[in-house]
Amino acid sequence: MKTIKKDVLIIGSGLSGLYTSLCLNDTLKIGVVTKDHMDKSNSVLAQGGIASCIDKDDSLASHIKDTMSAGSNVNNVDAVTLLVSKAPKEIHKLIDLGVQFDKDEHGMILTTLEGGHSHKRILHAKGDATGQVIMETVVGQVLKKENIEILKQTMAIKIVFHSEQVVGVIVLNNNQFVFIETSVVVIASGGIGALYRHTTNHPFSTGDGIVLAKEAGCSLVDMCFVQFHPTAFYSKEGDKKFLITEAVRGEGGKLLDRNYKPFMSKYDKRLDLASRDVVSKSIVDCMQKQNIKHVWLDITQHSKDFLEKRFPTIYAFLKKHEIYMEKSYIPVAPVAHYFIGGITTDLDGRTTVDGIYACGEVSSTGVHGANRLASNSLLECLVFGKRTANHINKRLTKNNVLSQQSQITQHIQEQMKVLDQFPPCNDQAPYLKFKNLIQSVMTQYAGIIREDKALTIAYEDICKIKQEVQEFKAVCPLYFEVFNMCIVAEQVILDAIEKDSVGCHYKISSSDNES
Ligand code: SIN
């Protein structure tokens, strides 16, 4: 059995995982497990920006109020206060690390609006490439650290305990199980967008960290809170959808119906800059009433020069589709974007199981309530990633790291034996079929508008799929991904059945659906 030893093992290489690794003491040996490569994460895809109150006319109180109001006021107030009050400091830290936010001709950082914000407080970089710029900087810093090892194309399979203490994680690399010995695990594996047919997320966002935590005994919360982004580029081809940042509406973009008429005034007095849950529901309502598959986004009031500079990524993408933002409307529709629920954590990233921490999208401090305010997600990665690291730094004194290895070898071998009985994977087709089935069920029954009877059908369908999946156990990431998708789907559906409508979880009664 191949064994690696680390003081801390971080699962996931998005902003929360990597920022945590940077904030841990340099004396600690850190492993970062990533299913793909460091340059591929949903953090990289974040376009619009990062929210922070930096303008003298803005206030922390206003950012807190907007975050709470977007979250239907069911947010954890302490988490919100912490997030907002630490934001300016974290922005300065990013600048110190080398991130260059966009500035005006006087060298002042530019800010913009997004849905649900009552002030311009979204900082951005290279126009609409904020996530990419931040991640390039953070990855660059991580690569300089000798104490951080990146274990790429590696999937975490199981957290192992001995005498009720975390002793390590079994991972799958190159179709082989490997044991990583550690007493501290940080789950930072991101969201669950791949459970849906259409998502802004990478296809590898299958909720693996949620299942890892659940099987280790960690509690989960608000699993039905899946946020749908109102404006992904609509096209008939492809399931992964290109994001059209809310900042386009922040710069004056308007949503239009099939007759090219603005329609948001029918739904909310904040119009196109209402919070994300409201805009997504309004678009779906408009699409249903007009029997259309998308609405339009109109930003034609701006010049080509402005749009090319302000939204270079989107401009280039649309140009490939022969859409020119200065003269053509953009076809858009809501798609699965962000997971608000997840692994229950306190404000230091501690889950309900000692030795297991979680931060970023996979975790839930309650900071986002029932609907995340736009551009609070990169910020969450920084604020709670750092707090997670600080807590671990205090926990791991030089004396107690890697102290127990000799007693556990036999215990691990027993655990590995079970997995080693899995056959090799000879055919990917069954797993792709299962993925497709899960996505169909979730998209049809657990999307933006939900209904109890349909959710019950969805639960039965997912249970059946899970049973079939288990017949196809194999030593390949695809098997574990599909199995994880089943478990996460079950949890989303069960919570959706249990909870009344709030924020992004919107249920109608069966009679509404029939009428
Ligand atoms: C966007 O740019 O619209 C997405 C940013 C976010 O998810 O907050």
C-alpha cells in the first residue's frame, strides 16, 4: 500500500482550498488533492468580481443589509458581519499578493453594481476575468511554497478514523488507491452544479466533498438551497453553459421578453438588479408564459470600445457565435450556478466532526441565508479560508503532528481490502448514462420551481438509479462521481420536500402546476 504523510490534507484546489493552504504555517506539510489540475476550478470561471465596501459613500452596514436581504434574512448574522467586515482587509491582502484590480485613470479601484447590491462595491480584474486573475496570482504563490504538494488528478474517496480520530484519507490516483496519512482534513471541493443538465460549473462539480463529509458523520444543512444564475448564454448545443456576468446588468443591461420588451418591472421594483433568486424566477415565469426557451439581454446602449474593454471574455466568446454586444441582444436563460447549503461549519471552518474542516462553496456557515448575494462567494473563500487555516495553525503544534502512524497501519489495510475488491473499469458508457439520468431527474424536478409530488417521484427515481449504480462498482473516478451524485441528489430532494419556500428554494402546490 502506497502511503503519503501530510500534516494537513486539503481536498479541492479552488480559491478556498488554495487560500487556506497559503494561510497555514510554512512549517506544516500540506497536501492539496485536486480531481483535475490547479488551473481548472469554478473559481477561475468567476467573472463579475468580488464584493467589498471600499467606497466612502458605502458602509459595512449597507453590505450586511444587502447580504441579509438577498438571503431572505435567514442568514447567520455573525457570519455575515464577519464576511463583510473582513472584506477590505482581504482585498488588500490580494493586492499585496499581486492581484491587479481594474482602476480608473486616476488610479482609483473601479467598482460596479450587481443584483441585490445597493451600492457599487464589486471590484473586478481584467474586466470580466476576476476569478482567473485572482486564481493565477494565488496559484503562483502556492507554487512557490515548498511545504505544499499538489496531488493532481486525484480523487478523495474516504476519510479514515481510528479510535474516533481522523487518521487519513484514501484517495484514487491513476486507478490506484493511495492512503494519505493526516490528522486534519479540509474539505474545499466546491459545488454540485454537475447534478443539473445545464450549469455554469465544470462537469467535475459532482459534490464529492459532501459525500465524504456525510460518510464521516459530519452534519449537512440547507441541502435544497441551489442557486440558479439568471443569465447563462443560451444555445442548443452543450450542457455546460457560458456565464454572462451580472455585471452586464450592473452596467445597465436590460432583460427583454420575446417581443423585445423589458419585463422585470412586473416582478420587482429593483428591476433587472433584483436579487438573483427573484430574477431567475421572473425569467422562468416569463419563458413559461411566452412559451420561449430564453429571454434576451440588451446592453446595446454601450459602444463596441466600452464593451470590448469592460467585458473582454464575454465579448470574445459572443463574437465566436457572431453576436456583437453593441448591436445584438444576447440569448440568456437561468442555469444551476452555486450551492448555498452543504457541510455545516462554525465560523472557524470546523465541521461537527473533530479533525474535519470545510470552507468555500462546499461548506455552510449560514452566511448566504437562502440566496447568496452576487460576488460574495470569492470573498467567502478568503475570509473563511483564512479563519480555517488560523484554527488549524493553533491546533497543530509541532509536537502532535504525525504522531500516531505506527498503530494504524493494520487498520488502514483492512479498509483498503474492501476497495481493492472493486474490479477495474472497462467501459465508461454505463456511468455516463447514469450521469445523464441523474441530471434529467434533477433538472426536471428539483430546478428553480419545485413541487412536493414531483420531488417524491424524483426521490424514488434517484434511489433506483443509486441501486443500479452500485452494480457497477469499479476502480475509476467515474463510478465514485456517479455514486456521489446520487447521494447528493437524494439529500437535495429530501431537504426540498421538508422545507417551505424561501429564497432560492421555491415550491408551488400541485394545483398551481395543473392550472
Ligand atoms: C457573476 O459574475 O454574475 C457571477 C458572480 C457570482 O456568482 O457571484
